[in-house]
Amino acid sequence: SSQAVLEYQVFYRTRYAEAAFASCRDVRLPATGGYAIATMCGRYGAELCTAQRWLDFQGDKNNGLAPLQIEFRLLPDGAEPG
């Protein structure tokens, strides 16, 4: 019998996730002039996007891009996965 990973959890420090999100937030697409994050946050678009919503969309297997379901869990600084 064969086995395959169908989904998994990723634990990020909140500070890291917020910094990664902030580094992408103001990037504009040259072709449209719109914010790249608008296409990377699903139904929330650029204005309502947060680090958690951005990661949730990236890990959603129904977005047409993610190869499997990924649950991003944000941890407060100093916390460990439980």
C-alpha cells in the first residue's frame, strides 16, 4: 500500500508571519498597477487582508495553486507548538 501526505500544519511565530506579510503588502503588479496581495488573499482582497488570511489562502487546496491543504498556525513569541 502507498501512503501520501494530504494535509499538514505549519507553525510560524506571529512576528515572522507579520513581517513576511508586510514585505509583500505594498508590492504592485506592473501589468495592472493593483496590489499583488489582492490576488493572494482570496475573497478578502488587499484592503481586508491580514497575515493570517493571507496564509490561509496560500494553504487552501481549493485556491487552484496549493498542492495540498496547509494549516498555518501562528504562535505568540516564545510559545511552542502544543
